[in-house]
Amino acid sequence: MTDSFSASEINHLRAMTPGTRHRVHLNNAGAALMTTGVVSTVVDYLNLEADIGGYEAKAQEIDRIEGVYGSVARLLNADPGEIALAENATVAWQWAFYAQRFEAGDRILTTTAEYAANYLSYLQIAKRTGTVIDLIPDDAEGRLDPWALEAMIDERVRLIAITWVPTNGGLVNPAAEVGRIANAHGIPYLLDACQAVGQLPVDVAQLGCDMLAATGRKFLRGPRGTGFLYMKRALLERTEPAMIDMYGATWAGGDRYDLRRDARRFETWESNYAARLGLGAAIEEALAIGIPRI
Ligand SMILES: Cc1ncc(COP(=O)(O)O)c(C=O)c1O
């Protein structure tokens, strides 16, 4: 298959995206125009909830709802059990970050172009625990410099957390090179892939990341209010979420509880299933077109 799109394919893709009829919309880094397939998936499910009731709609459509985990997993080359669905990327990222343990003197290594909300979380943990935030120097082109990162590693580095594609500008950080360094030193690696998913091929095995958070509404063209977390199985099994409810855990009697074995240990019981299904539809559309081609 050729990498380029034919004129008729472009016409077809534009016809699937009704917002393109009346404007030139370049704000995918904010929230992209949704396709008719995504919108009808959301609206049809909402109508079903209105028609038969929210709990009944979920019971009826449970296979499709479960299928969204599979769609995200296929997008990332992960296992569905390693995926948690969230209401945005920030919450997904926070689930991963605040589940890490930090002590005074520990170090978090991050980039000069880190997403501001992530950096605020580092500041909060630094204030609470005495953890130190260290910035990985840039190379001549403004990307984080893997050689400089390698030179910064010592036994106090507790987490490497970077943004792959920062929100503003065209910078693409060398995420897989960071993964090789993190893995070689056994340091947990949290990747913010918010502006990458839907725009770049994302393969968590090839990236070597232990945790990855992303949103649905940007280059994936899903609905607003959607996001997801990937956490590698080996890390997941020893990670206690910062907060739990009776979806992520089960009261086992007395003072004991059991965490779910999969990444849904981070989730809570109530969710916007219409939006989730819309996310699943958007991912399937992107996969059908082919991420490398996109
Ligand atoms: C790099 C990056 N990380 C995280 C986020 C937060 O995503 P969300 O708004 O889905 O929480 C954004 C949103 O602009 C982003 O650009």
C-alpha cells in the first residue's frame, strides 16, 4: 500500500468529517474535528440510555464497551489488561505518577519542555517528600539529549518522566532512546504521549516505557473527556493506586481488600460509556486508515 492518500481518499475522509465543510480547522493539538462515525456512536449510545436506562444500556452493550480496552491496546501494542480508561490524559497520568513512591533525596528526571500540569505534580511531590526535580539538558535542536540523560543516572533516580511531543511547537523527543536508558538502569519510565497518539506510531514495547498516558480528543479525533493509561503488567502488579474504590478493589472482609489484577485497579465505578465508545470508534477508524499513513 502506498503511503500517500489519493484525491478520492481525501475526499472520502473529508466527507466523513462534516466540520471540514465550512472551516479550515488546524487545532488538532487542542481538540480535532470528530467524524460522523464517532459522533453517531456517542449519540446512539446516549439515545439508548435515554430509551432503556443507563444500567440496562451498559448490560446490553457490554461487549462493545469491553472492546474499547482492546482498541486502545491494539493502538499501543499492549495487552487489554494493561489499559485503564480515564476522563482525560491528566487523570491517567496522575494515576501513574501518584502511585510511585518517593522519599527525600530521590530524583525525578524530566525535560525542559515538560507539560505544565505534570511539572506541577513534580513540584507538589518535591514539596511533600523532599524529592529533587532535575532537568535533562537539550541538544542543539532543543530535544532532550540522551547522552546527557545517561550521564545524569545514579542510584537516586526514582523516575524518568518526559513528554514525547510537547503541546506547542514541532518538537519530538527521542522517547525510545529514553526507554533504552531507563530499562538498562531499571528506572521506571512514564511517557506523556498526549500529542503523539493518532499522529505517530506508538508501540510501548519498542518505546520501552513502563507507563504511558494519552488523550482521546486530539490527533485520535475522539470525543472530549476521554483518555487512557497504559501500565506494563510487571509494574502494575506491584503498584498500589493512590486512591481506590469498589471498582478497582474488592473488600475481602475485616481490614483486607483485594486490588483488581488489571490496570482497571486505577478506575472508579462510574463512567461516561458514550464517550468511551466514541473513543473506541475513533481508534478503530485511525487503525483502519493506518497510523503510519496518517
Ligand atoms: C503534552 C500534553 N500532555 C497532557 C495534556 C493533558 O491532556 P488532557 O487535557 O486530556 O488532560 C495535554 C493537553 O493539551 C498535552 O498537550
